[in-house]
Amino acid sequence: MIKIKNNKPIFIFLAVCGLLLFLHGIRVLRPVENFLISLVRPLSSRLYNWGTAVSHSYGADQDIASLQSQVDKLAGEVALLTVANSRCLEIDNENKKLRDILVFKNSSNFRLLLASVIAKEASIEDSRDLIINRGREDGLSVGLGVISESGEIVGKIVEVKDNMSKICLTTSPNCQFAASVQNQSRTQGITDGDLGLTIKMTYIPQLEKISPNDLIITSGLGEMIPRGLVIGKVTQVKNESNEVWQAATIEPLTNFDNLTIVSVVIP
Amino acid sequence: MLKRIWPFIFIFLFFSCAVWLQVSLIFAWPSFFNQINLVLIVLIFTLFFFDFYSALQAIIVSGFWLDLYSFNFFGFYLIIFFLTILLADWILRSWLTNRSLYSFLLLIILSTLSYNLIINTFWYFYSGNLVGFFLWQVDFWRAVLWQIAWGALAALLMFNLVGFVARRFQPFFLKKQ
């Protein structure tokens, strides 16, 4: 049994804590909490940016040869993408004309809300959920998708406070998305984070053909997340003949350690 | 009047800064560096260098701020830190009777271990994910080891720094009489 010589400080501490919990529970403290958070948000955002800058420079120590090979590889991809982009622009123009002719309404009715990442939350798994400076007061709710500056989906909102929200990243365990492969058959599946590093897409039927470098996008079957947002690229396919389903390992296109500004997709 | 309030103002500002640095700056650093548990280190330092009462005041400030940032139930960090400091205080008064660097190092190590055990136990039951107990996971022990390493380094630095300023601590090597 732990004996405490002078009990008075403990009783005062327990009384103060009890009072704080009670006032929080009956929501009397909420205006104070919101005021304190809004007061500290700019500082938190600045500190987080410094932290990610350190993280980025720490990971940037690569030898010149590997950087050069990456540059060469990317230059090749840029050339291919330029050609593909040009074809897409032509198809887009044609699409617009056809829609005008048929008087089709534009189906993308979502808007974006910019948010800054102000902190990471420690959790039991190594997922490090992000905290952004937007919340219920800005019209956010649980389940909304979050995209990076390049338009790739990076996570979704899992919890909301008045002026803060928590995002689980696509690489976080238990952060699932309804996804499809951008191939001819539009193979459907569910993505889930794997150890905070990569994404796994499971429940892919054995008969479906998927290959490394296939793009994975959101299928739109999730309630609040629109179709067509890029989740990542397939790096490995696990296909065993005695299994009912096959699985794919997906790598996100964005480095999540450098996320400082994100956008919430509001349908 | 100001003389009586001043220590609390100092504790409020100091520990608020520690929490902001922990949550926004340190957690954004890459793996290994983001295992610095700054709030726990300064709490133990307050307990060791000052007294239990000051540590309790510090818990209220740091626990409150961490609960604001956290999406666990309000009071989560208040309870965790209270239990950790309670245990640390008992260790300090029962076993570590002198205020030497050895005592400080041992206190930091034991407190870091107990903090991680307490907080992960809470998370294990609170999250509802009762598969894979944290004690059997390598990641847990690796994180604890890194936190202990950083805590020990911080203890060495702080002890020597304060040793220049105050005479509250015994020298590292006890002199023969």
C-alpha cells in the first residue's frame, strides 16, 4: 500500500481535477477550451511545419547516384504522362461537347475546405493520426475524405471537435476505403493501412487481373467520399491459387511526413 | 500576492510550452526522434528537483493541455500522469533516498517504463481492440527503449546544468571520507 505523508496536496489535486472533469462534462468549459485552442493554433501550425521540415531534411540524405537514377526514371514517366495528358485533354473536350449536346449535369458537386495540420496524435499503433485546425464549426463531420495538395486522397476524418478534427491516414491500420483499380474491368476492393507504411487492398476476386503500377482510386461506394480520388499505385500483387481472394500492396504517391496543408472534400 | 502566484504562472507557461513542443514539434519529427517524451521528463524533473506539490500543479497544466489536443476521453492524460507521478514519488521516497545523478537516472527509467505500461493498458482497453496485447509486440518495447534512452540523456544534461546553478544535488562520484 502506498502511504503518503502529507495528503493535502493530493486532495487539492483530486478536487481540481474533479472540478475540471465536471465542468468539461457539463460543457461549461467548452468556450474556454475553444478559446485556448484557437489561441494556440497558429503556434501549433508553425511548430508542426518546423517539425516536418526537420523530418524532410533528415530523410533527404541520399547519395547522388540514386537521386540521379530517380531523376532519370521520373523524366521518362513525365514524357509518358505528357502524352497521356494530351490525349486526356482531347477526350475531356469531347466529353464537354457531348454533355452540352445531351444537357448532362456535371456530377462533381463537391467543394474543398483548406486546413492546416497542427499536430500528430500518439496512438497505440504506429499510425500517428493527424490533427487539423478545422472542426464541426467549419461544417466538417466524420467520414469526409481528405486530399493532399496534389489531389491524392490521404485519409479521412475519424473524429471531430468544435475546431479540430482527427484524420486517419490511408496507411493507418483500420482506416478503410472502398476502392477500385483503374483498369479495364474496374476491379473493386477495400483498402486498409498496413503498419503505418503502406496500404493493402484486399477482397479482390481471384479472376480479376491486376498488375504492378496500376492506379488505385476511390470507388465512390463509400458514403461521403467521391469517386476517382487517387489512393496510390500497386507495387505488389499477392495471388495464391488456394485462396478465394487476392491482395495487392499499394504505395501512396505522396510522402505523408511532409503534409502540412490538406483539403477536406465536402460533398 | 504576486510572489505567491508567480510560481504557478511559471509552471503554467513552462508546461504549456512543453506540451505544445511535444504535440506539434516533436511528434512531427522522424521515428526515433519523435520518441522524446518531453512532458514526462520535465514532470519527473519537477518532482525530483522541487517537490510533489509542484509536480501535481504541473500535472494539472500539462494534463489539461494534452487532453485538449487528444481525442481520448477528457481526463485521460490527467489520470495517466497522476498515476505515474504517484508511483515515481513513492519510488523516490522509499528507495532513492539521496538526490544524486544515479537516483535521477533510475527514476527517469522507472517512470518512463511505468508511464508506457499505464498508458498502453488504458489504450488497450479503451480502444476496444482486444487482439494483440501490447506487451507481446516488439514495437512497444522498442518505443520504450528509445524513450528511456532520450530520458536518460535528458537527465544527464539537466542534472549537470542544474548542478552548475544550484547545490541541491550530490556529486556524481561520492568522495571517500
